[in-house]
Amino acid sequence: MPQKTPLYDLHLAAGSKIVDFAGWLLPVQYKSIIEEHKAVRAKAGVFDIGHMGQIISKDTDALQYLTANDVSTLDVFRGQYSFMCNEKGGVIDDLIIYRMEDSYFVVANAVNAHSVFSRISKKDRDAKLLYQEMTAIALQGPDSFALMKNLSKGDLSELKHRQIKRTSVSGRDCLISRSGYSGEDGFEIFLKNKDCPFVWSEIVKNGAIPCGLGSRDTLRIEAGLPLYGHEIDEDTTPFEAGYIKTVKMEKTKFSGKEALLRQQKDGLPKHLIGFEVIGKAIPRQGYKIFEGDKESGYVTSGTFSPCLDRPIGMGYIQGPLAEQGELSVEVRGNRHAIREVRLPFYRRKPL
Amino acid sequence: MDTSKLRYSKDHEWVSEAGLLGVTDHAQSELGDVVFVELPKNGKEIKALSEIGVLESVKAVSNVYSPVSGTVVEINQELSSSPDLINKDPYGKGWIARIKMSDPSELNGLMSEEEYSKFIGR
């Protein structure tokens, strides 16, 4: 039985196209994915992210063992990107962990929320998964700051990347962090279920365009950000995905450490690249990548980039080294040359 | 284009008596922004219900099937530079190809506009 966020009725009333994503009914687009994408890059867009898992835990030791980054380095009200790894070093989920006054606030992907919570709560009986009370929305784009300044209490200008604070939006209490999944400046707003429809409507009234999962995906691909089930999964390590510094190997013990040590010694069996297609064929997840005539990898994500006006993608190539030979992607039986591009494809202008 | 004079397939293609074909407004709406169109080659022999082209949208790939049998005699080159014509004008400037029909009676096996509207639940 798919679940609904508090904004479901609003999405329906707005005429959006609803899909089941990770067991949640969410809009994939309101009018046009490309229009929504461009609105986020030029002005501001707002996304329903109520499907994501919000977990509270006070157990530092549990989080230090279960995650690969180091939560002890967090100042209060700061967040870090992290990975929960299995014994093979494969990714169970990618997470953002915020240190609050007397607890940690963990944000997990919808598809993994229950397995992440289950691992944490096995070690920390008091851990909580907050779906019954809390939801979230993301405001992204160069106009986000001005928009939030109008609607929220207090000074936001000192809020740094992945810094979080307790404030209110349109009079409703919430947590906001300066973070996001689009490659633009923006805020993720964590608030009570009952306050969400009102706050969403206020943000839209003040100029943000409602955006769906379709543009959320094209934006994050341009920003070179991984999506669980595509660039990362239980058979892929953070190293293979290009996240070397996120893993704190100096930690004495954490889940997956031995396997990751072995990878450091033996070299990576595969590595992630970004690429653009020379021509018009669009790469999609699962399509084969060739080095010369040899099949050597696969596409993890691909789309037509509205900003770069060409097809782009990310994928794995076997081995640790830069490729030998001309790269190509196979689309419907035909090979199309591709050119490796250093991620991200798109970088926003400095604030 | 007078859509009431067209015939419609279960795969959401339309075809005119003159053999012009494209995808319906319902199809383009479901597909979203079309970013790339793979057109058939001129002269290609085609059987009804076989693949004649491909539409790529931001999120998905969709095959286009010819509702009728015959030979491709004209393709809409404008779609190479402006694939969004399929979204903006699916029955007009967004036409995909023209078929010289080998068996015009095949049109009788397709749906009328009224039948197609019922089929898509409108």
C-alpha cells in the first residue's frame, strides 16, 4: 500500500502526474520537467521530500560504528555526508547526519529508511523514526535565500553549507538546513506534518515553482550527485563512487572498514565516471559502456541535460584507472561515442 | 488538422487517410518533454504494428509503432532540431512520417476519435 505525504492532496489538486517512488505517491512533474529544472537553476523551486527518513539517535558509539564518516568531528548544528556500509564495504544508504543539542538527526533515503532505522535501533533502543510526526520540503535555487529571509525568523546569512538551525517559516516551527540535492543554494525544511501544506503554499505564493521527482533527478545528475540504486548500492563501495575523503579510515572500527582497507591495498574493481554523449542518443541506466570493442562497464544514470543541452550520464568502468581506448555507449544496438567529463557537469555561480 | 477525421491505434498513434502519422496528445502528455526523435529511413517497408521510430523524453524511451502497412515516403526532419514539436503540436507540426499505404482497408481496424477518447478514459 503506497504511502502519502501531507502534501498529496495539494499535488493532486495542482494537476501533477503522480507516481509510486519507493512506496510513496509523489509528483514526477507538474507541467514540464525541463521547465521545472530551469526554474530551479534561474529562480527557485520547491520539492516535497516527505518520503525521506528522519531518525533521531543519541548513541554516538552506534553511529560511529554504523557509519563511515566521523560524527565526533561535528560541531553542534553542523551536518556531514556519510555512508552506512555493509561488511563488504558496499553502501546500505547514503546519509546526512546533523549534530543537534543533545542528539543526532539522521536523514536517510526513503527506499532505505527502514533498514537504516533497523540497524540503528538494534544498537540504540531509544532511536526514533519520525514519519508519524515529521515531514520535509526542499527549496532550491538562487532566489531561495531571499525567499526564506522573507518568511523565516532571525538571520539566515550566517547559515553555512550543511548548517542547521531551529527557526520558523510563516510562523510554523521547523528545522532548516542549508543543503540540497540540486547543485544550487537552497534549504531543506524539516517540519510537522500538520504544518506542511500551509508552509508549502506560502513558499509557492512567494514565488517558488512546485517541482517533482523528474526535475529532482535531472538536477542532481547535472550536479554529479549519486542516487541510491544507481551510482551506489550494496555492491558498490564509497571509494568506487569517488567518495574517498568521506570515509574516515583512521576510525578504529566501523562496519565495512576491513573490506575498504582491502580495496585501498588491492585497487578498485570499478570506478565511476561522468560522460557526455557525442551526438543525440540518451544514455539510460543499464546500457553498456565499451572501451574500444571491449564491453567494460555500464550506465548508472543518464538524461538529456537542460542546461548543457546535450545527453549526459554517469557510469562504472571496470578497473581503477582511466580508460584505455575510445569510450562508447550502446543505445538500442548502436554504439555512440562518449567523452569523459569530470563531475560535476554543472557548477553554480559563487554566492 | 481535423482530429475527427483521423484513425487511432491502441499504442496512441494517429494516422490520416493520406498516410500521415504521429502520436496523440495523450501520448505526448504521458511522455513529457520529448528531447530526441529517432526517425525511420525513407523507403523503409513497414508492417502494421511494427516499430517505426523512437521518442526519447527526459525520463523515458517510447517506441512508435506504425498503425498501417506500407512504405515510408516522407519523414519530418524538423523533429531533429525541434523534438518538442511533438509536445507542442502533436497533430500538426509534430507529425512523424508519411506512409504510402499498401492496404488502406487497415484503417477500418483502427479506432475513431470517439472510440479513442473512450479508450483513454476521457
